[in-house]
Amino acid sequence: MKEKTTKAKHRKPAGDEMRAGYDFSKAVRGKYYKRVVASTDVVVLDPDVAESFKNSKVVNEALRNLLQVTDATTRLTTRSSGRGKKRHAA
């Protein structure tokens, strides 16, 4: 009868421990930081706001519509500075 042999199970590193064998002697801290920050615009919504939107496409659509409304109403609500041409009595 053949005996079953079992392979030794690999242990997962606990917590923040890393496996041996990594060489960070030539590593540069923050090498790509500026590039990532420049190309990533992450906006975190509050939970109550996030409930109203199912995905980022819907959020973008709502914000674009809000910008259009803002542009349209700004022209309607701007007040005159009162510095128009004065009319002289004829």
C-alpha cells in the first residue's frame, strides 16, 4: 500500500512581516509619488451621498449637469456694477 506524502504547507507572513530575499538597498523612496499624484484625482464621497449614486459614471454626469446649471444661472444673477454710460439730458 502506498503511503500518502503531504507537502509542507507554506506559512503566510503574519501582519507586516515580509519574506526573506528582498533587496531594498537601491530603492528610492517616493520615486513615482509626483507622477501618481498628478494623474490621480480621488474624491471620497460621504456615505449618505454615495448612497444616491450607483457608480462613478452617474456621479460625473450629475456634476456635469450641475456645472451647466451653474453657468446658465450665473449669467442671470450677476448684478450690474452701476458703471454704465450716463445719459445726458438733451
